[in-house]
Amino acid sequence: MYQQVLKILNNKQIYNAEQLATRLAINPNQLKQIINDLVAYGIKLNCPAANTYQLIETVELLDAEKIRAELTNNLLQLEIFEVIDSTNQYALAQTNIIEPLVCIAEYQTAGRGRQDHRWISSYASGLCLSIKCNYTNLKKLDGLSIALAVTIARILYNLGITEIGLKWPNDVMWKQRKLAGLLLESRYGKKCEVVMGVGINVTMPPIEGISQPWIDLASILTQPPTRNTLAAYLIDNCLATLLDYPATGLAPFLDDWQRFDLSYGKLITLHTNNEPVQGIAMGINDQGALQVNNKNYICGEVNLKII
């Protein structure tokens, strides 16, 4: 019902509560709850008089038909949600998936990021997308998160963001501000299941609760792609990486990792489960491990500030 309300308000005209409730065939209390939810989710409304509503900025809503029309790979299951706790959590919970599963949400109430961080994004202001694939052997997937980060960086670079960079292992940055993030989760039972979650800031309003500098596509590009077009790009390219990776491994991505690597040759602090490690970052090895002080690290959080 959130999308129905926004579709009406998208012309930026002023509507009163009675008009909206009548068009939506709901009662005033239901409408009030929907409006309150949308405001809580980050939608900005102008209320020039009591019980009147006007959308301050138009909102591009996700559309499965538009996304499928731009996909080159249609052998997948595509689900779009208005509101969900976490697309990754949903994808992990699904069983008996034959084709790859792709799920996208307008808003996540409990979006997940790396290192137990939250991924925060207002309603319809970014892309919150997860892809689930099945494999026969997880051991062949070392470095997959690096390959997917490079895949996303390539997409953004080809859109004209020439200053895109990667912070190990898979934060996508622009001038030291986070533009996109990636979370890879796996489960091993009767079969090997991997879920890739990606969040990209597209047109983000000012938002509280984000603990690091961030940027969105609309602030970088004069004409950013639509969310539906960007979703199709991400699905096609990331799915190709996911499906091909057991055969290709990390090798086809190493040169571009070096091109996008923000920490190479710089003094960094690597926060691991043990004590922080300080040293000069010397890139990654063939499995995607970060090389610092002649040692390899497979997990941790990089701080690029000069010590």
C-alpha cells in the first residue's frame, strides 16, 4: 500500500486525507498509519494544512517489469518487497530454490552490513538487493567477495564515476565517502548456499544514524541511472560473477582490484578480532587476503587514516 500512496502523491500536488482514503479504498485510520510509516521510513512530506499531504520530491519506485525488460539473464526468480527486515535474511531463509533468487526492497527495517553494522537507507532512496545461488563446494569460493566488489566498482566506473575506489575487503568508496557496501553470507547443509547483499546509495536525503561519511549517485553524476536500470545492471553483472566464479576464481579480477585499491602502499590500521595491526598495505594475494607487514589477513576492518 505504500507504493500506491506514493504513486498518487508523485505528481507533487496537494491531497487531503479524504481524497487519498477514497482513491485507495481504505479508512482514514489506515491512511494515517501508512503516512506515519512513510515519514518514519524517510519520505519527506509537506503538510500545508491539517490532514493534507504533498510530496516534496518525487520518488522512483521499483518495478519488476522494468527491471526484467533490461535484464539479459531472465533465468532467475525476482521478488520485490515494499518493506522487509533484511533482503539477505529473507534470501537465506528460502529453501528449494532452483534458479538464482533475487530480492529487492524499497526499505529494510534491519538491513545488515559487515562487522554486524546496520545498513541504513531511506525508503526508495537506494538499492537494497540480494542474490542467492547454490554451489557444490564452498571451498572454491575464496575471494568471491573481492570479485563482487570489483564487479560493482566496474559498473560504477562505466557509469562515469572515474574516482571510484575499493576499501578492503568490499567497501565501495568515492573520495573517502561510502557509496556502496557488500555483505556475503553462506550456509552449508545438504547444499552450499551463498547470498550476496549489496546496498547502493542512489538519491539519499540527509539521514541520521550513519556512523561514517557517505555519498550518493545523485551527488556525483548529473544524470544518474534510474533505480530500475541500476538494479538490472547489478543483477546481470553480479549474477555472472557468482555463476562463473567456481570456474574462473579471482584471477580475472586482480588487475582491476589493484586499479581500484585505495589502501595500497598506505599506512593503515587493520582492526581484527585480536589487537589492531598497523603497517603498510601491500595489496591482496591470489585468494583475496590483505597483505600487511608480510602477513596475510582474511578478515578485519581497514582504517585508512594516516597514523
